[in-house]
Amino acid sequence: MTFPNPLLPGFNPDPSVVAVDGVYYLVTSTFEYLPGIPVYRSTDLADWTHVGNVASRPGQAGVAEVPTGGGVWAPTIRYRDGMFYVIVTVAMSPRGCVVFTATDPAGPWSDGTTLDGINGIDPDLAWGDDGTAYVTFSGLATGGEQAGRHLGIQQARVDLTAGKALEEPRSLWSGTGLKFPEAPHLYRRDGRWYLLIAEGGTERGHSVSVARGPAPQGPFEGCPANPVLSARSTSRPVQNTGHADLVAGPGGGDALVLLGMRPLGATQAFSPLGRETFITPVTWTDGWPQPEPVRLAARDDAVEEAFDFAGPAALGDPGWIAVRTIPAAVASVAGGRLSITGHAGLDDPRPQFVGRRQRHLSAVVSVTVDAADGAGGLAARYDEDHWVALEARGPVVTARARLAGLEQAWQATVAPGEVELRMELSPPPDGFTPAALGGDRIRLLAGGTLLAELDGRYWSAETCASFTGRVIGLYASQGTVRFGGWRYRGSDAGTRDRGDTFIP
Ligand code: 6LW
């Protein structure tokens, strides 16, 4: 089997996948962004369509008050008896461990039921042969007095209808001793139960380990070859590989869908797009899964995306996201214009911003802006403390770069009326020059004039440490700003594993 990799580029961490009647559905984490939990659909496990989002109504995920990096962590999608289930932790929030259901994965999804007694992250849902529902999770406390405490991988039988654990969580096998055993998934296969987990942390040490046992509650025995997958201490172009879910491919072979990153440059230090979804084939030896190292094989086709805001349907595209609220609460669309009324800046935890995931390392994003009645423009955002923007206010456009409380600005006066704002993003050059050791290039242009060229290392996952990814979008910080003609062109053509990459 050959797959494109990344499978789902851009901010798409912690993937979970289920196959039902030859159709695959995949979900990923969204943290403080809404709508939450994108649902991607595929019939071949290679080409995916974003068909909807689980948490399309603000009350479902309840992320209005979560701290940055909190919110929707690591959903699991499963299917049983005509019903799809997504179980997820809304971290650092009283919402806790929530189960959503739907008969159509495109939605609508239920309001969600909190499961009392499951205190941790990364919940998995599995049913035993007798129909008992088991939630297996990582016993990390993300709030309260116990915040930071980690009890390893735990499990409890649950009543999904009543919304409660039926027992005190029990400890299961928790890996080989690497840090943060997490992302457990349970599978039944050939008369055995397999417990797949991640360990080593979501950074460069990220790994996949596996154990097996006779029953869903164990006892579990670890695979002698653990961790069965990791890119740690290698120069592979896809790093941080872990947090995996197992699925049968259309050709009969198995695959892991998993989290990975594409750190750039000779030192592989900075990943502009954050944690993405990858895939790798799995073979079985002596009843143990052996995943292949994750290969980089980006799609060669360029992606062109255009929104002309002719009618409200433009914002109905499931790829628009906003911060701690839904896009429709921030922006409105009519007559070929998207309008945003602003009352806070991008440094506010609730900016008036709607955006889309940057999915390609080479991308050009442009929009026209009319800022006669306000201030706002085009921004690439990681969080409230890490963003770059082209901000128009009347005839003046300011390029602004914000990084951990530091800010710099470059100003230009352009002709009054509508002006084109444009962001050009590209990987660093090859080699060992200072530029080659940094992040991607970010060029900020207004009306065709270059205002600033920045080293994207400061707006990359490793610097921002915010779990999310780069989101590029439109905002207003004051008054009403009108936008026309959104264009995104992205390409990763030719980015593949180099022949000289050493794969043991
Ligand atoms: C997630 C944990 C992790 O819950 O990071 O990659 C956390 N691993 O499994 C947030 O994505």
C-alpha cells in the first residue's frame, strides 16, 4: 500500500479512525478552536474530505473559558450497532470526558454526555464480547489540586447512557517506562486483546508501544520489541511519530494512522504547521504488530482554494474555525464580502478572527480588505501571544509580528480603498547557512509591496508550545472590516524522503 504523507496536513493532531462498510472516518483534536473535532471521510484511506465537525454548536465542547492549549484533546471515534461514538476529554474544563453520538458522522452529533469518574485524558471506547463498554484512558490530571499527577494507563467499565464509570478506574499496562503513557486504544484481534499506547511525550521522544492479553481488562504483556515505532534520535523527515490508531486498509493490510511533525531545515528544529496526521503500514509477526517507519510522501498536486463570499454558504465550509467561539459568531457574509466587527486585538484570548489551517509548507494566502471603517486584516496565528499580521486601518497597512510579549511593526501607506493583503510562506533554503537553520520564510505584502520578511521559527510548534498549529485567517480589532476574495494556494510538491535518509 502506498499512502500520501502527511495524510491530513496542517493542524490535525491525535488522529483516530474507524472503518464502517468500507468507508473511513477520521477525527482530530481542536483544543480552544470551534467548531471542534473535524470529521474526515475517505473510501480508500488516502484521499479525504472534511465532511463536518462533531462540536459544531458551542455548548457541545464547552471551550469558551478553557485556557489556551486546553479544550478538546484527543478524540477516539468508534462504531457499534448503527451508531458512531466520539469520546474525548475537554481538558482544563468541567466538561471532562464527553461522549458524543451520531448516526451520520457528518452530523449532527448529540449534545454530549459527560462520563463521571473518568479523570484523565485520551479516552478510548471499546466493547467486550458481552457488550460491556470499557473506557481506557491516560490517568493524567489536567486540573484541580492533582494537576500534573499521572497514574499511567487506566480503565473502567462505564454506563454510557447514565454517564458514569461503574467502578474505580484500574491500572493497566503503562508502557516501557518512557514518560507520559497516553493515547491508549484497545482492539480485539485473533482471539486476543491488544492495547496500543503512545509514550515518550508528544515531542521528539514520541513512540508507539503495544501489549496484548486475553481480555479487555488484561492482564497485558508488552511486546519485546517496544517501542514498535519511534523517530526519536533519527534524521527522518517525519518526527514526533506517536499517538496512533490501528485500522484495516482497503487492500486487506493494516495501517497505523498517527501523529507526526515535519521539522524543517538542516537541524530539523522548527515545524510551522504543528502536529499533523500521517499513516504507515503495519505487518504482523508472531502476533505482534510491526509498523514501518513513517515516510514523507507529500501529495504532488497544488491545492487552490477560493472563497468569494457570495453568500452565507461560504462560512458554512467546515474548514473555517474561530477561537473559543464559532465562526458565525465572529463573521457574517453577504454580497461578496465577509464582514467582521472587532472590539479586541489578536492578543486577546477571544479575538474576532476566523481562519483555516495552513496545510502546506509552501503557501500563498491573499485577500482584499476594505478598512475604511475599522482596523483588521490577514493574520497567521498560533495563539494570542504568537502571531503575524497585516493590519489595515484606512489607507495605512501595518505588518505586525508578535512573539511572547515582544512586538515589532512595519508600516506602509497604500492607496485608499480596497487593498490586497498577501502572505507568502515557504520552506527555508537547503544547506547550513543561518537562514537554512531557521524556520519557514514568512513574507508579508500589501498592495504588492513587501513590508516584512520573517523567520517562521517563532511561529512554529516548538516555539509556541501550544499543541495546535498555524491557522491563517481574517480579523478585525476595531470597527467593521470587510474582506473579499480569499485565495489559498498550497503545495508540498516534491517533498519526499530523500534516498540518503538512514532508516535502520
Ligand atoms: C494528547 C496527548 C498528546 O491528549 O498531546 O500527542 C495531548 N499526545 O495524547 C494533546 O494533543
